[in-house]
Amino acid sequence: MKPAVLTAAVVLATPTFAFAQDKCYAAAKDQASLNACADAAFKKSDKKLNELYQQIEARLKGDADTRKLLVQAQRDWDKFRDAECRFQTAGAAGGSVMPMLAAQCMDSLAQSRVKAFEGYLKCGKQGDPMSCPVPAAN
């Protein structure tokens, strides 16, 4: 598919509220600017993900075995994220829209992981602590 057609398809398929909410996209004048907006959004989500990871890691300080499981799970998740986004963006390979699509994919997956981490940080406070891999904060 030609890059211009693919770009148009992506823009039409993306909910308009996503663009309206983000001033970066609204101000973008070209594909390079759109790519930069998507990259900035991913970096913001990735920063939040890293902050939550550090909080979980801190709570697991006294549990080396579970901490190792967290580290391995995150490494595996990173590999999954990268492979999934390569798959999702295969149709745009080599096109100018590719960086935007890859960043949007990575951002979406990072936001899902953020929600999972937020759940881990709350689950020790609610319900059965045995079903939560992360102990409640002291």
C-alpha cells in the first residue's frame, strides 16, 4: 500500500477525539511532526510504566524470588511489545508513516501495561492478598 494511502487510512481510522485531545497532533503540519507526536506520547507512557515498575520492585525488595519473576516478566513483555508492534506495522514497512504507527502501537501496549501495574499496586489492599503478586505498601 502506498504511504499516502496508508497515512490517510490511519488518520481516518484514528478516533477524532484522540487528535482533539492532543495539541501536538493538532499542530502537526507534516508526517515528521506526527511521528514526533506519537514518539512523545509513547515516551510519556513509558516513563509512567518505569515509575510503576520501580514502585513494584521496591515493594518486592525482601522477596528475591518474586522480584526475579518480575524482572523476567518485564523482559518477556518488552520482547512481546516489540514483536507485536513489528507485526502490527508490517504493512507500513519502509513508509514515512511507519515511525508513527510503531510509536502508537508501543504507546497503546505501554498504557495497557501501566493499567496492569496499577492493579498490582492496589491489589494487596483489596481482597485476598494471596492472589496478588505485590505486597501492600507499608
